[in-house]
Amino acid sequence: MAKGFCLKHGAGQACTCAMGNLYRFIEPVLLLMLRDKGQSYGYELSENLDHYALTDAQIERAALYRTLRMLEVNGHVTSTWETEAAGPARRVYSLTPSGHEHLREWSEVMGRLAKSMEAFTARVATPGGGA
């Protein structure tokens, strides 16, 4: 979708909503959220995504839960069922030591990506392509 038309962000704003399969960085965002919160359940994480998201593209709840499951399978998070509170049981997620290390690895990868993106935007801004 070209700049000038976005149902979510309005006219005249470039956004990532319709830029194809833009990676949304769900995994590092969830790792950071769990590090900051200590522990949380899926619905609470989904409600706070806007404060942590790295793009303006919406992260669907299904993708969030799939990512949490994969993080658990890979040993980066653990989950337990909370049954003490009123209402239905909730699965509560916590970061493991491996998850803390994985977040650090993500930070390194994203630092390199940030440098590449900065070089890309500088090259685009350079008349004639800067080649």
C-alpha cells in the first residue's frame, strides 16, 4: 500500500501495515516483555504489545501464542497454570536463564540490523543511489 492510504494510521503516513511479509520481531518483543514483567499471561502480553512493538504492524494473538509455545519448546520460557484467581485458569509465562541469553543474542542481531537499516536509508536518501 503506497504512502497516503492506510486505514489504521490515516492518510499521508508511511507505515508497515501493508508492506508484505515484514517480520514483526515477535520473539524478541515477548522476551523483553517477560524480562521486564517477571511473569505474565498471554492476554496481558497481548494487551501491552503496542508499548513494545518494533513496527506499527499489528501482531495477531494467534502469532503471539504460537511464539510463546515455540519459546517454551526451545527452553526460553516456562509456563504454569494459575488456578488461584477468580475466573478460568490462566497460563503464566516466565523467562528462563536460556531466555535471558536468547534476548541478549537478539539484541546483538538487532544491533547489526539497525546499522544495516541506517546504511540503507542513507543510501536511499542519497541522490543517484550513492553507489
